[in-house]
Amino acid sequence: MSVFGSIVSAIFGSKHAPGATATAGSSSAPRSSPSAGTATGATAAKPISKADVDAILAKLADEQDEDLDWKTSIVDLMKLLKLDSSLGARKQLAQELGYTGALDGSAAMNVWLQKQVMTKLAESGGKVPDSLRA
């Protein structure tokens, strides 16, 4: 599953993740067709219902012991969702979402990623405040 697909899955459940199948228990099976392309999967996500992304993430943040600034930090958002927030994972996410700058983990890259993730969630049907989008 793509990094963006993992984000969608962590927020809304695996049935909404791009490229997710309806087969039960298939999450541990290796993908046999990498030709689908992760960038296409990220932009062609199935509509998510009008779920309130901000409310879902705020609830998750309230349940955490750690104070995470998920509204402005892609690293904190990924940590909140219990996903790998390493530079490697963020580089992969940047490639999936079409980032054209240096894949160096810079502030510019991370801010762009945060805004793009929120924008893509909104494009997929999630309710995301304009202030969180690109």
C-alpha cells in the first residue's frame, strides 16, 4: 500500500484506502501488481464519505499522551496515525504526491507534504477545513 493509502486507511479504515481490496485478510498479502502506480492510486482514491477529518484527527490527538502538532507537521501527523514518519517514508510520500523539489526532508518539503495530504483527503471526499489545505 502507498504511504498516502496508509494515511487514508489509518484515518478512515482500510476499506477507503486507495487500492484497497474488499477481500478480508488481504492486508498481509504481498501486492502482485506494482504496475498500478502509487501516484495514480493516491489521486484516484475512492470517495471517502463526508467524514470530518479535523474531528477524527483531533479525537486521536486527545487520546495521545504526546502533544503532537498534526495540523502543521507531517511528521506529527504520521506519528499520530502510528505510521512511519522517517525521512524515507516522507520521501516516498513526496514522490507519490508529485513533489518536484529536493527530497531532503527540508521544512519546505514537509510543509508541502502536510498541505498536499490534507488537500488529497479533501479531494477524496473528506471534510477538511480550508486552513489545512494547500
